[in-house]
Amino acid sequence: MSSDIEKIKKRIIFRSSHRGSKEMDILISSFTGSIIDKLNFNQLKSLDKLVNFDDEDLIKIKHNLKKSVNSVDNEIFEFFFKYKIKF
């Protein structure tokens, strides 16, 4: 299980910083870095789904224009929605 957790973490970290736009790279990688070590395996699977949404959907989620995402755990969704980036 430990190797599964490390694999999914590496995949999430890579995807969160290779989004296609610099702004989303910064936002998603910062968010991911702030919570990834605090999550259990099921939460990591939900985070993996979240980081694979396209940028437009993530912006809508962040700005509360999209209310629900069926495939993502509500807890992860709330963490992202409430996250404030720190520079």
C-alpha cells in the first residue's frame, strides 16, 4: 500500500504542476503541496481526480460557479474551494 500511495502522490504532484497555464500550475501545485501529506489513500484518489479536471472547470469550482463535482470527494472539493494561495 505504501508504494501505491507514493505512486499516486508522484502522479498528483506532476499533474498539478503541468497544467498548461502558469497561473493554474501555481494555484494547483500550491494547493496540492499544502494538503497532499495529510490525506489518506481514498482522499488522494479524489485529489487525483480533481487535478485532472480541465482548467476551466477548476476555475468555475474555485469561484463557486460550479456547485458540484460528482466524482470528487466533497471534503477535497471543500479544501480546494476554501484554499487561499500564499505568496
